[in-house]
Amino acid sequence: MTTLLSPLSQSVSTSAALTLRITEIFYSLQGEARTVGLPTVFVRLTGCPLRCVYCDTAYAFSGGEMQSLEQIVTAVAAYQPRYVTVTGGEPLAQKNCLPLLVALCDAGYEVSLETSGALPVAGVDPRVCKVLDLKTPASAECHRNDYGNIALLTRNDQVKFVICDREDYEWARFKLDEYQLPGRVSDVLFSPSHGQLHGRDLAQWILDDRLPVRLQLQLHKLLWDDAPGH
Ligand code: SF4
């Protein structure tokens, strides 16, 4: 005899079958982007195919533990958040990141995805705010930028440049114009690379050139000195 599953039990069994490798799930203040300062649950996926010279999450390159999509959604719900950020590593390096994003949106959260810009964002749920890096020359991963992603960005998304020096700044300024980024996304973020460029210098350059970008100073580093879990 064939047993028919209801749509609900089908989706539960599907989410239990999907797994992702997770480095950490934690509750903190958002340190970057347009929701900076707001309480947020972070889901940090393990693994990244890039090696940016300034990477501050190398501990997420390996290790972690396999969790079912159902376990992850349950862990997030325990914090009763409004905002959830899926990050890494590079979260899109795991194919099950896409159904995770759908599940988090379906649960009613305001979901953002922090991605390196090196992998295609075509399958990302349109309800998700994509925070897409464009890697600058001094990151040593500039050649990994997938510029095809830019056409897929909307006013719900953001673009981030981590800037290490004046040459990076000039490069970012050129890309701003080349891709007309300020009119394409809600925010363009210029972030000084921690320990490499003083925020005050970057602030002055932005003011001198009257750039329509937001300077961001990574609140979590100012508050907690970049300790994991924040
Ligand atoms: S993409 Fe992000 S996680 Fe990956 S190496 Fe660069 S900074 Fe680190």
C-alpha cells in the first residue's frame, strides 16, 4: 500500500534531509551594512574558496558541524529575532544555502546574505537582501569577482568594498561609476580594511570626492575587538 504524505509532512521531511556545515549560530548586534546596530541572529556557514589577505573569519574555512536545515531554523527561532544574517566563509559555496534562505524568509525574518561576489547569486530568494562584496586589488582576490552578479542586484541589495589603500579607493570609485552602483542598490558601503587604512582617511577621501556612499566602521570590532561569536 502506498502512503501519501501531506504537503506539510513532505516539507518537514525535506528540511530534515537537507544539511549544511555550520561554524556557529549566534545572536549579536549587526556590525555592518544598513541594519548596523540592530540585534541579529548570525548563521555562519563553513567554507570559502577565496583567501582575501585581510580575512577575519579564517576560523570558518574548515571544521564546523553538519546540521539539518530543520535544526538551524529551530536554533534561529530560539532567539526570536527580527533580523537574520547568513554569512561565512562564503555561504553560497554550500548548495543548501539556497533552501536555507527560503526557509528563513518563509519563517518571517528579514534575511540578509553576506557573499564574496565570487559565486553566482542567481538562485537567491528575491526576499533576501544581498550584501555583495566587490573584491578590490589589494584583497588579492579581485580576479574572482563575478561581474554578472551586478545585473541581478536590486534596490533591496547592497554592495560593499573593503578598501586597503588609496589605489583600492580609486578602483572602487571607478567601479561605482562603471556599474552605476548608487542607482542600482540601496547602499554602497566603503569599509576601511581593519589595521590597514584609517577610517578617518577614507572618510576624508569620500568627503573630498562627494561620493554617494556610506562609510562603515564594523561596529563589532569597535565593541568586541573581533572576538568570535560577535
Ligand atoms: S570571501 Fe570573506 S570569508 Fe572568504 S577569504 Fe574573503 S574575507 Fe574571508
